[in-house]
Amino acid sequence: MLDFGNGPVLLITFGLLLAWAVRALSRMMDARTMDSRLPPEMVGYMDNEGYQRSQEYARARLRFEAFSETASTVVLLAFLWGGGFGWLDGVARSFGWTQTPTGLAFIGLLAAGGAVLGLPFSIYHTFVLEERFGFNKTTPAVFVQDLIKGWLLAAVLGGVLLFAVLRLFDVLGPEAWVWCWLVYAAFLVAVQFAAPIWILPLFNKFTPMPEGELRAAIESYARANALPLSGIFLMDGSKRSTKSNAFVTGLGAKKRIALFDTLVTSLDQEEIVAVLAHEAGHAKLRHTLMLLALAMVRGLALFYLLSWVLRWPEVFTALGVQPSPYFGLVVFGLLWTPAGLIAGAVFNAISRRLERAADAFAARTIPSPKALAMALRRLAVDNLSNLRPHPLTVALEHGHPPVLERIRRLEGASGQED
């Protein structure tokens, strides 16, 4: 049991509780923002029963998120104050390995414990919450397969990156932060290239879209807007959920278009091309490269700050562990939690700006912006979207502008054209 007068532990505790309180306030404000009146933009497209059901879904998700967040914070604080980190460090060191493998074991055991504790929440979310509102199509077999694949993928990719970072810090000390960042930057680029070819197909089946009017319309749009394609694919999203989406992947000259099979059945041809135009906007405006560069800048700052934590011996003593790069990484993650909310809000604000730019690109390159506005309406109805999120929730959690804002902008652009 740790000393309650322990400065570093009190600082970590305050940060964790502050982050929890901000998220709790966000959810409380989100619940208060809900209005029983159907938004004017949805009149004629959503009935009152459907709107009330969307609010029920939003409230159910808020309750679930509040409970899971509170439970995880309580468990983490109990582990912290109960000396759990020191105990786990002792377990990892008992294997008798050198420092880098010991660090991999420590962080691996910590991650495994978190995954096991989070499993009941994942099961409830999939098979109770999503099932209750008619979204879930995931079978227990698919759920288990996804779980195992996700764990293995995290172990392989995360393990390689973690080994490189820990090894560099072990050899070079705190000054290794620049080299660690270079490895991290190369890892981000490699994942961008690997994801559409090797990673995403591990979880979903991508089938080339058959010849027909829809494929011809997509290819015609791509040619008209100089969007080079390496393929148009249908993704079997329906095996997990009824929700819909679409995306364009690839960093090179060739782009891949992937449409959820649920999207094709929910929207008409003009609306599908409009959704594709939004995704094409991200590709043409190089938003993927911008976000990748932003992630690299953020990573540079984080590794620099991590190097300062490694020079803070008192924090290791306070937590009852021997100084080590791997535990410094964990401590930094704990200390970063409240600052991460601010960094996340900045990242989300940039993302929302890019989404507005992609909408504007689509509005300029399709016959009528109203097609994308209609697609957004249909998707909001089908997905039971929260139509009136509180600004604090938008700032903390939303990478997209609220759907009603997007509809108003698109219909304003359409009105200017008319």
C-alpha cells in the first residue's frame, strides 16, 4: 500500500480523476442537450418515433460509457494505490531476463490484464446494447475471432514497436527520444501502406464491385475528378452491424475505394456517389498525409516529454519500482491522461475542419450537394445518430461535425448554386 502523502502518486491520481470528471461532465451535458422536438432539418425524413428511439439509443450509450469509464478508473486507482505496479514489476523481473524483454513482459502483462477486464464491457456493448437497438449482426464465433486476431495483431505490431523503443532507451538513455520518434514515424508510414492490403482483410472480406450502373457511375466520377483507382470493393460490414460507411485508402498514386455492403443497400446511386465524393475529397486534398504529419508531430512531442519523465527518479521510488524505461513509459501514459484530453480536442478540431473541406469538395464535384445532404439524413436515421450533441462532447470526442451542421452547410451550398 502506498503512502497517501506520496507527491507523484497524488499527481497521477488527480490527473486521472480530472480526466474522469471532464468526461462525466461531457456526458451529463450531452444528456441535458437532448430535445424531444424533432429538428426542422429532419422533418419529412424521420418520424417522431424514430427520433425518440435515437434519443433512447444516445442515452443508453451515455449510461454505458459512464459506467465503463468509472469502473476502469476505479480499478486503475485501486491498482495504483494498492501497489499493483510494484507487484507486477516484481513478477516481470522474476523471469530473470535482461531489461528490454522484462519491459516487454511487464507491459504485455499490463495490457493483457486491461484486455481481460475490458472484455465484459465489450461483450455487453455488442450483444446487449447494440442488439437491443437492432444493430448487432456479430455472431459469438465472429466476436471471438475478431478478439483473437486483434490481440495477435496488437502483440505483433505493438510488440515490434515497443521492443525498438525500449531497446533504444536501454542503450542510449533519455537522449534516445529522437531515435525513438524516427522509428515511430517509420512505423506509422508502414502501417498506412500495410493496412488496406494486409491488415483490414484479416477482419473483413473485400470483394471487387461487379460491373453495372453503380460501378460505372463511380468510375465516371473518379475519371472526371482525376482520382486514380486501384480498385472498387464491397466490404462485408453487414456480418457485424447494420451501420454503414465508406472510405478511400492508400497513400500512393493509386487509391482503393471500399463501400460497406450495408451502404449500397441503404442509399440510391446518386447518394452513394455523393458519399464517395466526400471520401474522394479527403484523398484529393491530401488529408491523410496531413493527419499523418500531425500524428508525427504529436509523437515527437510525446517522446520528448517521455525523456523528461525518465529523468525523474522520485516517481519510480514513489511507486515502489526500480527505474526503467518501460515503467517510465507507463508512468508517462498515466501523467499524460488529462493533457491527452486537450490534445485530443485539438486533433478533433482539425479533423472536423478537414471533414468540412471534404464536404465542400463533394459539393463542388457532384451535380447537386443535396444528394450528400440526403445521404447524411438517411445514414443518421439508419444509425440512430445523436442529432444534438453538446459542444463539449463534440470537442472531446467527435472527429466529424454534427450531422445537422453538415446538412445545413450542404443545403446552403445547393441554394447558392440554384
